[in-house]
Amino acid sequence: MKSILLIGLGRFGRHISEKLSELGHEVLAIDKNEERVQNVLSYVTNAQIGDSTSYNFMKSLGIRNFDVCIVAIGDNFQSSLETTSLLSELGAQNVIARAASDVHEKFLLKNGADEVIYPEKQLAAWTAIRYSSNHVFDYIELDGDYSIFEISVPEKWVGKTIGQLDIRKKYGINILAIKNDGVLNPNISTETVLYDHNNMLVLGTNQSIQKCFKI
């Protein structure tokens, strides 16, 4: 369980608060809008109405005591930057900030964010890859080069073992798990046989995966 400060309770922040509650974390939620604060009271450990750009208010929260500080403000460029900078100044351990544009992302990183989340851009990439191919079912980008794909077993691979295919040597791609009827099985070996009703979770560079599976 982690202690998390969540700042900004619009739609994005509210969804984060619900998931953090489901995961059992302690969450202090902050927003200057009273209605938004009221809407998340049932999900968070505590919630306060306050201005996250106010030094005195933020200092009173004991920023250093939180494992993670999430800035979910997406509709106010200036407030997002000021809040992120203030968290860094007050000694926050880990600042995660939401960006609404490429410029916003760059400024957040320069103003104290340890990591930046860009939901629209990330979801756009996922949607483009997921729905432009008939055999890709999910996609997770790990960084600029590596990704995990959930992909159907190519017809020419059906009936063969992972060892026979040896795609790690040929393409630099690792098969992490096999999915059968929605059930994930990570306990695989070189002797594991692939069937036409299986999906695979594969890890590799985007270029290698696109080349191997003709995406």
C-alpha cells in the first residue's frame, strides 16, 4: 500500500481515484472545486478543497510524506506547471504529471515532473495500432522502442513449439505468455506448442515486432 497525493479531480483524476481505491492505497485528493471533491469522497481516504498553486496550502500537506504525487490537472496549463514545480520544490519523492500537449509535456519535465502521462497521445497510438490490424488485440508501450503486443498465432506457426520457431534468435522477440480463452499462462517453455486458438504476449522492439508479424 502506498500513500498517494492526487491533485485535480476532473474526469481523469476521478477515474484514477476510483482505481487507487480498488487497489487499496491511501489517497489524499485535492481540488479547488468543492463539487469535484464531494464526488470522490467515497473513493479516497481523505479529500480537501484547496489551491494546489498556493505554497502555504501545499506545505501544510506534508508533501515529503507521500510516496507518489499525481498531478491530474489537464485543463489549466499554468496551474499544472505551477503545481508540479511546487511539489518538486517541497521535496516530493515522485511527481507524475498529466500533459495535454507535446509542449505541455516538455514544460512539465523541465519544471520538476519525474514522469509525464499524456493520455490522449498514448490512447491514440493504442487505437491506431489495435484497430489497423486484424491480429493485434492489445498493445503496451514500455518506452520509445520496446512494446508488449497481444497477438494471434500466425497460421504458419500453428502446431509448432516455441523452441522450433526460435523467434528470439531470428527477430529478437520474446514470447512472454500464451493466452487461451482469456486465461493467461506465463508458464511456457521451448516445448510449448502453439495452437490456432491461442494469443501470444510478445516483447520486442516496435520495429522487430512489426517486421515479424507484418503489422
